Amino acid sequence: MIDSAQLFDAIVRERRSVRIYDQENDFDGDIVQRSLERAVLAPNSSNMQLWEFYRIIDPIKRNQIAKYCMNQNAARTARELVVVVVRKDKWRERAKFMFNYHKKRIGNKTKTEYTKRDKRNLNYFGKLMPMYYFSDWFGIWAWIRKILVFSASFFRPVIWQVGNSDLRVVSHKSAALAAQTFMLSMHAEGYHTCPMEGFDSWKVRRCMQLPYAAEINMIIACGKGKPEGIYTERIRVDNKEIIFSI
Ligand SMILES: Cc1cc2nc3c(=O)[nH]c(=O)nc-3n(C[C@H](O)[C@H](O)[C@H](O)COP(=O)(O)O)c2cc1C
């Protein structure tokens, strides 16, 4: 019997970026849906869930987006495209969602009955996250955050990454973890994928009518891969060069 570690090992080892997809057989969109529902279970920064996932199922839109993916084979032959989008601009909504969740969980305790964790959670989503994510056009708030962090660093360890671009990295990291979860799930279901960052983000965003603040993390081609869709054997540098114990 295969245990779960063996199964996971097989999924990870067998997953490849596949760039040519079968056009003949039926494609089961439910598997994409199911895999996306698994993807949102991926770990994400502060559980802010600043992401969205768009299934491009309309063939006209798909062809258009494939064109904006530089007409790459993976995009052109994909049976579906999944666009992973970062929505850093949704921080207010998400912080409120988490704050309300904790408020509801705490119930009608009086403030004096709050546990330390209750207080920490309410403070985290009610005050800290807004301070962390708030940004203005001139980046003044980001500088205030940086100065506060710098001052605090003399007294205790601090999180230095509080600038606006740091927060973009934070959000993209989480989205990429979801993307990988999605691709592994697709593989486990017998389908193949290819993540792509080679696309014209302006044109894709316009085609999808996404707001200016939405950032496309990656576009994932999906389908049943053809053997010729795997271009090379799997190549990685030696583990000794990249995995260290300190
Ligand atoms: C963020 C990201 C962007 C990528 N963009 C492209 C792309 O635009 N086109 C493409 O053919 N492959 C793309 N790839 C796939 C990589 O080339 C591929 O993962 C790498 O060569 C390793 O091969 P493997 O996935 O089969 O192990 C991308 C992968 C990642 C993670």
C-alpha cells in the first residue's frame, strides 16, 4: 500500500511544466474548480487572503489572453487558463473579515473577560494590519513605518519589510504558494499545468477588466498534457549547492 508520503513524493516528482495540451478529449472543469478550492487552503500571510483566481473558460477570452501570453504554446493549447491575481488593495475588507470573525468567536464576553489571545487577535486585525497595509500616493506612511521600525530595532528584533514594495512581495509570496498548491492538486487529479509569467500584464488586466490595483501573479495553463509537451528532462542544480544546514 502506498502511504501518503510516497504519494506526495510521486506527485511532486511527476509534476512538470507541460507546454502542449491535448485538444481531443473532454476537459473536466470541475477538477480546476476543486483544485482552486484546495489552493485557497494554502498558507498565506496573516491569513489576509489578498488573492483572487480567475478561470478563463470562454474560448474567445482564452485566445485573446493566449495572444497576450506571447502566444506561448502552453497558453495557446491550454484547455483552461487560470489567472492568479494579487489584491493587496483589498486589505481593508480582509482585515475587517478577520476582525469580525474573531469578534463573533469571542461572543458577548465583556472586555475584562477577553483572553490574551482574544485581545491579540482583535488588535492584530483591527490596528496592526491597517497600519501595516495602509498606503498613500506619496509613500509617506511607508516611510513613517520604516522610521518606527528602525527606532524599534535598537530595542528588539523587528520586521524590516514594511515598505510598499515589501508588501507587494508579501502578497505575491502567498499567491504563489496557492498557485503551487493548485498545480500539485491538478497533477494529483491527472491533469497538467504550466505556470507562466511571460505575458503582457497591462493587456491581460485590461482584457479581464481588472482594476489598476490588481496585480497578476502568474497565469497557469491547464489541460491534459501531451508527451511532447515536456520539452526537456528535469534539470536542477546539485542539492549540495542550494540546501544547507547551519
Ligand atoms: C513564476 C514562474 C513563471 C514561469 N513562467 C513561464 C513561462 O512564461 N513560460 C514557460 O514556458 N514556463 C514558465 N515557467 C515554468 C518554468 O520554466 C519551469 O517551472 C522550470 O523550467 C522547471 O521545470 P518543471 O516545472 O518542469 O520542473 C515558469 C515557472 C514559474 C515558477
